[in-house]
Amino acid sequence: AQSVTQPDIHITVSEGASLELRCNYSYGATPYLFWYVQSPGQGLQLLLKYFSGDTLVQGIKGFEAEFKRSQSSFNLRKPSVHWSDAAEYFCAVGAGAGSYQLTFGKGTKLSVIP
Amino acid sequence: EADIYQTPRYLVIGTGKKITLECSQTMGHDKMYWYQQDPGMELHLIHYSYGVNSTEKGDLSSESTVSRIRTEHFPLTLESARPSHTSQYLCATSQGGKAFFGQGTRLTVV
């Protein structure tokens, strides 16, 4: 069975500082990986996804994530955080093409201080 | 943590049938969402509700409709199912910005 761990429940960073949100997954084959953001009162918005190819993935809003197979990780990064990035971030792993299986982590809440 | 129940988990139905996918939650969350997911792909928001008698369409156009008569229930209805509706439908709630997910309903229309 696949699983996703987001070790950090809550992270606080200063505006302009760099950000890294951790995501570790457990899956026997090459997973499909996603990062979503949920702002207060909004639905999930896809930031980026990894299916195959280049292990460094660029997403929207200046986010990027790197797939590291050896570490079973897919950490989300942003070089300079903006106050509007404050939200809940969810990592998810899918079982690949043709599969409905999608497992979410429990989320990391990001707070941004001026 | 919220308990979200979706029924049925799996449904195979013929073209033209009317179906209702049930979603219920026990934590009293006001915000509820329906997402559609094709195999191996990301979620797409099709409906959301901010509370009783509040329903809005999401980013992805859908022929389904929803209702929110009670806080606990957010059913999704397809008046006439078609093969193009074959997908997984995931219900979610949110509270304080944190999302909670149901197990999903895998719908196959033949």
C-alpha cells in the first residue's frame, strides 16, 4: 500500500525567506507525485506534478519540487516566500497511469510573518 | 479529525441512468467539495459549498449537480449518466484551511 508522510505539521517563515516543505512517500514502483495548496476557503489547487523525466519540476507561483528516488522524497521549495503563500500544503502520491489510487499526506500549514 | 463517508465506493451503471453519489461528514464542517479524478491524474474541483443552501461550480465544468440541505450531507447527482462520466469522484471538507478527504467513489458508466 502506498503512503505519504509530511513530517512538519506547521512551519513559520519570514516573508522573503526560502521555504522547503518535506514529503516522503512509500510506494513500490515509480509513483506519480503531486503538490497541492489549499488557501482558506478555497479548494485544492495543483502546484506541480511529477510523472517521469526531469526530477526537478517547476510549478506555478514560483514553486519547484525535486523527486529523489533514493530518499523516497518529493520536497517542495520556493526561494522567496510571499505573505500570500500562507496556506495548507498537501503532498499526494498516485499509483501511476490507469490507476485511481491517490493518497494524501496530512498537510503542512505554512504561516508567513512580515 | 473529520470522518467523511462516501457511498458507494464502486458503481457500475448503464448509460442514461440517474445516479446520486453520497457524501456525509460528522464533524460539522461548513466547507465541502467534490473533485473529479481520472486515472493517474490530478484532482479537478467540480463543486463546492460553504454551508447549507450554498453551492457553487468549480474550475472544471461538470454535468453533475449538488445540493446542501443539511450540513452533514453533500450529495452529487447525475441525471443521465454517460460513459464520459466514468471517473473517480472524491468528496472533501475543510476547516481552518485543512482538508479532509473521503475514500472516493469509482464510477463506471457502460
